[in-house]
Amino acid sequence: MYISKLKIQNYRNFSSLELDLQPFTLIIGENNVGKTNLLNAIGLIFSQEITIFKKRLLEIDDFNYDVVKSLKEKVANTSISNLNEIELPIVKIEAFLKDFTDEQAAIVADWCINRELTEAKVVYEFSPQVSFKKDEWIKKQREKTKLDWQTIDFPIDAYEYTIYGGDDTSNRCDMYFLRMLKMEFLDALRDAKKELVANSDSRLLYKILNRKELSNYDKIKEILGSLTKELKEDNQNLKDIREDVNTLLDKVSLADANTINKIDFDFTSPETSEILKKLSLTYGSNPISVERNGLGRNNLLYISLLLSQIIEDEKIKAEQKIRDFTAFRFIAIEEPEAHLHPNLQNHLAENIESIGKDKKHLQLILTSHSSHITSKLSLTNTLVLFKEENNIKSHYILNGLDTEKDKESINYLVKYLDATKSTMFFSRKIILVEGIAEQLLMPKFFEKVTGKTLEKENCIVVNVNGVAFEHFLKVIKNGFFVKCVVFTDSDTDKQTKNRAVALKRAYATMSNLIDIQITTKETFEKDLIESNKSGIGKSALLDVLEKTKKKLSSRKKVATFRASLGANDIDVNTFFNEIENYKSEFASNLLDKMNEDLNSINVPTYIKDGLDFLIK
């Protein structure tokens, strides 16, 4: 069984969101797009961890801001005389379940929503109580001396929550059965070090140590009992200390018939639970305690221990045929990359996807900001959350791609979406370029044209290392609706001269999202030279050319070239021939020049037009 679909209404930054989930799903997206809110929404139904979801009663801030504001504006608008037009918002979370085992089907049978009993639904709803008198509340709010929407008090105390199964709101979920569907949530602020110490029965390490039969520890108890006896009866130092303390205690304490003013020493409590709390976890060939371990290593240990506990618990319960079992576990791990360097992120990603494979009782969801983890996990199971105007949307990266028709694009994306290119899925705007020269210079071009930085606009430059733009554009066209501009060479002197025009024509219907900009000249470099063949740009190009031509003989040729030009414009083809074999180095030196003086170089018109499209 797994949660196959989720609908969220009016919860935090989600006004209305519907998305599909897989047995294993990686959810990615920029900061504050709602990844944590999504997991919290699921927790309102399934979480039993009081430390994470303290209560299912919501606060005003848990409502979507826009729906609360809309309500208040309507209440403050006295021209709305028909109060039936004013409805109080509700928060609604719907989790759809499918692919049951026989045992799971027995639990969710009353929540099924189809005749075949193959799909069930559990709903959390936070809504006004039936007894709430809405009209009286509105009239009271309108009696305020200063009436505007900001003075309206939202009636949060009049709300209550219900969890019901299926489509019938009166079909309340039996908590006995609901508790068999459990959520484990490793949030981003998890204290791994605390959980790896067994000094409390609420700690993860203690739970793992205590899951076996208590009789398994009888031999340890026997040994500790003998050690305690030896310490108490045979150790002269402890005897002397005990007698001295008891003598002093007798002098300063008030004795009565019910009080014995004496102390003694115990090595430890004979109770198994207390023995387990004294155990500590060490790591490595030269073992050190977890308190002195690095944050990254402890994070990995914590994830490993939690998953091992869950898997082992199910094994033990199956062996012992425990009937009060956990029928389904939803495991959510937020930012598994926390404190891990890229190599460890890659290693974690390569292994974690296989953990829940073929386990009908387990669903695993990761949320991440890491392009390293994104690039290592299956694109089929990777879901992007992104902002479209004021709404949050979702899209599986490969959705809309036909396995046969788009086989080439799928293979390309799987192969080439590395940690660098994967950053496009964490961005609001994308610039696609052909080569390293454009990639190097684009940040400075962007700054000059817009007056802003790429980072400020959450914009990413992706070098496709050729002309494989369409593989990326298909992802945008099929549902990842973010703005994208493509800068490509016209190649008018090559056999591929019609390629760029065909690409522009293919995405003409997506002109609100995708802009294809083509060079006027054959290549980016030639357009750049054309835009800077005179004036201050000419001087800058010649300075950069001289820096690029490092050899003394080459520098002399540049000096001769500069002198021969005089007041004449640079000839585009002649200059291009000078840099054709040094494109990357020339671009790097040109970047240095623009870092010194942003206005020393003119931005080619086609690039300016594309960047203007991106920010408007």
C-alpha cells in the first residue's frame, strides 16, 4: 500500500494542490516552495509523533494567507448584504491509498471510494463547528469602530478537526485502525546526536536496543549483579566512604521510626531498561562516542538506525504473529543531505532508493535541496514543486515524455542531468546556452542588462554542451512551467543552418514561457565582436586579445593589428580567426575585463532581448 495521490486545500502556502506520489518519491524545489508544509499536511492524518505534530488543531498561520485575507475583506465590505455569499474557509487534506495487501485491505475497507475496493481515501478536515453562528459573528465584526479587513478577528476558536474515510464526512476513522498507518518524520532540524544516546526510553537507540525479548539480557544482569556485590562488600574504599557519610548523615538528619538515614552504593539498577540506558554508541575502527562524532556522520547513523528499527520491527512482529501490527509506514526524510559533503550525498542517494523496494508496507519520501542527490536518484520518481504566479504546482521530471517516441530525450536527461544541470529544478528562471564561453559571460551580461544578479532572480545558466536544447525544453513544455530563454547560434554557414529556426518554430506556442534567441551572425563570438567593433568595446576586445595571446611574438602581432586598424572598425571575421582556437581562454579574459569595468563591453542585441524577456 502507498499514498498514491494527495490533495491539499487552504493549508499554509497551498491554496489548492494536487499531486501524485510513488512508493519512493524524491521531492525537490527551491526554498519556501512548500516541501516541509507538504509533509506536515500528511502528518495531520498519519503522524503519531506528538513531538513533531503537537496537535491536529491548527492556528491562524496554518491557513493559506490569501483565503484568510479574502474572508476578512468580504466581512469588512458592508456592501455585501447577502451573508450567504461569505463562506468561512476550511483546510482539507485528502490522502488516496492503493495497492493493498489482504491485511491492509481489511483495515481500509470502510474508507474505499470505488466498487472494486482498490482505492481508499482518508481525509483531514479543519472546519467551523456546526454550532458556530456565522451571521452573528459577521454582524459583530461589522460593529467595530474602525472597520477594515485588518481589524477583523478570524474565528479560529470556532474550528474543529475531523478525520474521516471515503467521501462521507460522517464516516469517522476508527483511531484503532488509523494508528496502524504510521508516519515517521525525520525533519530538517532533527537532533541526531540526542537520538543516538540511549539515556531515555524516548530515544531511538533505546527503542532499538529494547525491541528484543528482555530475557536476552538476563546474562548481562547476572554479571552486573555479581559486580555490584563485589563493589559493595569487598571494596574497602567504598566501605570507608559509606561509613563516613553515614556517620555525618546521622548527625545532621532528623531520625524517626519510618526513616533510615543511611546510604549505599549500587553499580546500576538490575532492570533491563536501566541497563540499556547506560549503553553508548561508538563509531569507527578507533571508536569514539557519538557526542564527539561529526554532524554528517551522526546524520547517516541516525537515518540508518531508524530504517533498521522499522524493518526489524516488522520482521519481529511477523515472526511472533503479533496482530496489533503496523500495516503501513510512511517514512519522510527531510534534507537527507544535511551536513554531508558531495561524495557522501552521492553514496547515500545511490543506496537509499533500494531500501523500500518490493516492501508493500513501506513508502519512502525524501525532500531535498541537493542537486547531487537529485542527479543520482531515478528521474521517474523525482517530483518538482515550483511557483507559477501565486500558486504552487508540481511536475514529475519525465512526465509527458513517451517511452518510445521520446526515448532519446529520456536517455539524454538520465545520462546528462548531473549535479550542475540539476540545479535548473531549483530555479525560477533558466538560461540555456551552447558552450562554455556563453556560460562564463552570461552572469555579467545579465547584471549589465537587468541591474541584478542571477542569484537575486533565482536564475540558473545551464550549458548543454552543444545544441541538445530540446531535451530540456520538453520538460518545461510538459509541465515544469518556469521561464526559459535559449541562446543558440544561427550556424548559417553550416549544414545545420535550419536547426535554430526549426527550434524556434517548434516552441512558438509556448512564447509566454520559452524564448528562442538566435545569433545574427553565425556564432556567439561573431555577434559579440560585431557589437564591440568600435568605440570602447573595440578597445576592450583588443586588450583582451593581447592578454590571450601570451607569447611575445603573438603580442607583437596584436600590437601590429591594433596599429593597422587605427580609427577603423574591427573586421569581424579577421578578429574571429585570431580567437577561434582560444574561445574559452578569450571568454575568461573578457570576464576579467568586465569585472574591472562592466561597461567596457556591449551586450549583443539578441542576448539583451532574451534577458529582457526573462525578467519582464
